[in-house]
Amino acid sequence: MSISGMVTLVLWLLVTELLLSESFTKGAGDSLHVCPAVCICASDLLSCVSRSLSLVPPGLPTTATSLDLSHNNLHQLQDNWLAQLPRLGTVRVSHNRIRHISAGAFHNASQLMHLDLSSNRLHSVENHFFQELNNLQELLLYNNQIARVDSAALLRLSNVQKIYLSWNLLTDFPFDALQEGSLPQLKIMDISSNRLSSIPIDMVIALPQTIKNGLYMHNNPFMCDCTLYRMFLHWEKSGFNSVHDFREEHTCLAHRQPKATLRFLKYRHMFENCTSAYSLIGIVDASFKGVVGESLLISCNTSLQDEQTTYLWISPSKELITYTKSANETFKLYSNGSLEIRKAQKEHSGVYTCMATNKRLMRNESREVNVTVHYEKYDAEGFNTGLTTLLGCVVSLVLVLMYLYLTPCRCWCRPAQTPSLPNECSAQSSILTATPPCNDDTGRKVSSGKHVVFLEPVKDCQNGKIRLAVSEEFPEIKNPKILQLKSDSDSTSSIFSDASITH
């Protein structure tokens, strides 16, 4: 081989070695920079905490299932920022400066189950924020500046179990988004420590029992109100965690004065004028009334009307009633959830709780039913109330007429009486004595009782008195003197005097 050929061969070998060296170096460099320099990668975990990041670093590994970008300077979440991370189940972007979330920010993040957006600067929760997060189970939005939650912002979260909205600026909340069937898996809704001064009581009472158990509303500036107090008092007696766990943090403002804050569940004596909690309309889902000794059938009306739905009841005495434990003389549980109380008694009155569970739908619901058992009431015979009232009015009218027209005649209208002879009626038969008058020829009947005569003063009477005078001497019966009535002041006795009549 010539010298020129050898030189050419050596040059080709050098070039080939150089190219291979660059190729391996580039490949090695690429493999080393799969995890961004500002992050820490551990298996499927990716942590980029406290790096003063204003943008999400590029080149994130596609195998990551958990991404932590908390304590940075992110201002917004742009479209498709998670599109290259299809396996993500947890994203934490708390303690940033996020003010806006783009409509397509969570595109291709349907596997996301835990999203932490707490301690940011969000001013509202808009309808498009979470519309693609169908599998989300936990949403943290506390410690933002949220003053509004759109009514449809939470409706797409069909599998969400916990939503935290505490420590925001909410003055209103769309409770209709929590109604039956809207968020079937929801167990905790925390809207505590906001600026709610009032809530729609009727709408809140109608919420499912599972949601009320986890509806935290403490530390809000509610206006003191008996209806609100009765509702929370009922929740406390029902053992709801939302009240039991934060009993002393349930406060209200008296007379709308921030300085007059009352812990109404702790100092109950200030609400003594409020009636019992169970007097609140709608505090239970249904009411049934029965008669002592008769059977009573109560139903469990839930939305889980399915053959695979199972039921159980809890009695007022905390007795668990199931299909196997209901075969006794008192209770019988049917397959459709209805509960029969056989030969109901007064002690069976109270609030019964029905719990329906559907494993196929992975849902459960509960209902409270108020049962009242009373003795049978019989209608009284005779006049009914209206007729009795009418009869009373007629009797009263008759008595008034009798008083007006059948009272004794006044002195001035009394007809002149013919003087009676002594032999016809003795002096002891005076109107002032109890001695009955003697019989006369007119055939008048003799009364054996006392007679009362009402005499009133007239013009001819002096000082309103009538004097009775008799002759000073009574001769023999043959020459009787006439008994006369006189009105002069020399009369011997008065009918209004306590002295006896002088003979």
C-alpha cells in the first residue's frame, strides 16, 4: 500500500471515531437531562418546589404520576400544559400567584384525581375550569381570593369527594349544585371562614344527609336567626361531623355588629326564645302519622330505585333494622326499602333514618322520616261546633229579650191597686214578710215561697222611699179599716228599713 493510501485510511478512521464520540456524547447528554435540572425526579414522582419558576419547565418526563410545583411564581395555567403527562394523578401548584386558568389547561389530564390550587390569587371559579376532570376526587381551593363560584363550575366533577373552599371571600354559594344526584360522591364541602351572612335555609335543609354531614360552614359572619340556630342545633343532635367537630366555631352576629359575635351552640341560653329544633319545617324529609295498635308503613324515597339497592333503618332508639334483624313482632323491612311498624305504640314515635346503598353505582343516600303515633280520636255525638255556637247565640239573644221585656214593672207604670180589706189579708201578709198571702175570691194561687218585689223611686215618692202606714187602731172585724199606702215623712216604717212593721 502506498503512503497516500495509508494516510487516507487513517483520516477516515479519525473522522469515524470523532463522529461516534459526538453521537455517544449527545445520547449521554440527552439521557442525563430527561429530568429538568430545576426539578428532582424519583421514580414516577416529580418535584419542582421552591424554584422561583414563572413558567412550567419543558421536557418533563412522561412517566410522572405526581407533579409538585408549589411555592413558585406561576401566574397562570396555560392550555395543554399537562398534555405530555397523561399518567398524572396528582398535581400540586399551591402557593403561587395564579390568577387565571385557561379553558384547555387540563386537556389530556382526565386521570387527574388530586388537584391542589390552594394559596393562590384566584378571584372566581368559572364554568370552564374543571370541565374535563371527570375523575377528580379532591379539589383544594382554600386561601384564595374567590368571591364567586359559577353554578355549573362543579357539575362536571361527577366523582369528586372533597372540595375545600375555605378562607376565601364568598358572600354567596350555589347550593343548588349540591342537590340530589349532582355530586353523588361528595362527602366534604368546606365553605367555612368566608363572608356568608345568610344562606337559603330551605335549600340547605333539602340537601342529602351525606352532604349535610360534611358541609362545613363555621366561622362565617351569619346574622343571628332562630331558624339558622334550630338547623345547626338539629345537625348537632344528629351527630353531623360538620357541627360536632367545630362546635365552638359556629358563630353569628347580633344586631349586625361584628363586635357582637355569639357562639350560639355554646351559649344556648341566649336563644331560649327559639323553639325546638324539630319544629323547623322541613327538618326531616317526610312525616308519617299512625294510630296506636294499628300497623304503619313508612317509605324510603331515594333516587336509588334499583334492584341492586339494599336498605337498612335506624330507629329513634338507635336500633339497627336490617332484612335479617327485622323478622320480629314490631318491624318488617321490605325489599323496596319500606318499613312496616306492626301494632304501633306511642314509644315508636320519633325520627327514623333510612340508608340506601347501591354497590353497582357506588352510591349511597339517606333519608330522615318523622313518625308520630297517637291514640285514635272519636268524634263527639250531638251538635257540631258550628251548630253549638249558633245555639249559644240564640240562647243569649233570648235571655237579653227576657231581661228587657219581662222584668218587674216600674213604679210609675204600675196600675193602681184596690185596697185590700183586713179580713182578706192579714198584716203579716205584707210584701215584706215571708208569710204567703191568703186566698181571695179571684182564685189566685198561693205561693209558699218568698216573694221579691223590685221598687224604684218615682216622682210622688219623697227621697226615693215608700212608706207603709196602717191605722192606729184596729176595731173589730166588723168595722175594718182600709190599709193604705202613704208617702209622707210621718210613716211608721219603710220597706227599705230594717225595722219591723208596726201593727
